[in-house]
Amino acid sequence: MNRKTKLFTDKMDSGKRLSRDFYTRDVLDVAPELPGKSLVIILNEGSLGKFRITEVEAYRGSEDKACHAFKGRTARTEIMYHEGGSLYIYLIYGMYWMMNIVTGEKNNPQAVLIRGVEDYPGPGKLTKSLGIDKSFYGEDLVFSERIWIEDTGLVHPVKSGPRIGIEYAGEYWKTRPWRYYI
């Protein structure tokens, strides 16, 4: 375990794993509640790491031009059409894995991109540092033994703003205040 992980793990209280009911709600209800919760992962060397989620973005189904589901159901987006609570992992720029949490009911494709955790800002740095790759695609956060999210009971004021890097989606969609951060 690296020094940064150990120090952060030591200062985190143990929390309660989030249940399926948390994830099967609308993405605009789930996303603002994720900052401040703990991403828990078994790291490559077998140690347990806990990282406070600091920034997320909501992507709301087939009507959202910034959402991958906007272009329809594909092999890549298939997991987004499942019941909330699984991970949607995809590669960008041929080098960065992006980690998203599927939300909502079955056949209503929504997801929350984890943009950052404490000490690892940026979705690419986060996944690279924590060893998250394609093997996590479809992982069920409710039952997984290697990754899950906990509610430690701590409450943080959450701010919102426009999502980042989605100019292609047009003015309306790029200005939705669906980025949430602490």
C-alpha cells in the first residue's frame, strides 16, 4: 500500500455498503448524493483502499446528447440498460479507462461518471492509480468483493455546475448543471 493510500484509509470511518435501492433511482437523484461517499477497492497488492468521492457527472439516458446511450444500445453500452448498481467502464483516447456507475431501472440507460476521488482528481488518473480497467465492466457494486461504495454518514455541502468536455452535445446539454463536487 502506498503512503498516500494508507494515510487516507486510516482517517476514514468504516461505512455501510450502498444497497440496490440507492442505485435504482434516477441519475439526477443518485449523482448529487455520491460526493462524500467512499469508493472502496481491493488494490492490486491486496490491500483495502478507501477514497472519498469528490466529483461526479450525471448522464441521463437516450435524450441526453452527451450520454453514450443517445446513439442507442450497443455492445459497449449494454450494461447501461441493466438495473442500477453495476459499473460501465470504457476506454477513451486509447489510453484512459472511465468508470461510471449505472443508475435507474432496467432499460432506462443512465450513469454517473466518477470524475475524481480525494488525492486522485481526474477520471483517467483515478482509474490508472487504482488499477481499474475493462475487467471491471459490469461489476455489481452491491455484491462485488473487489469494489463497492460505502456511506460513512458524513455530510458534505455539494456544489453543482456544467459537465466538462462535452461541447459536441450542444449548448443545452453542455450547460446542464449535472456535475456535482465537494
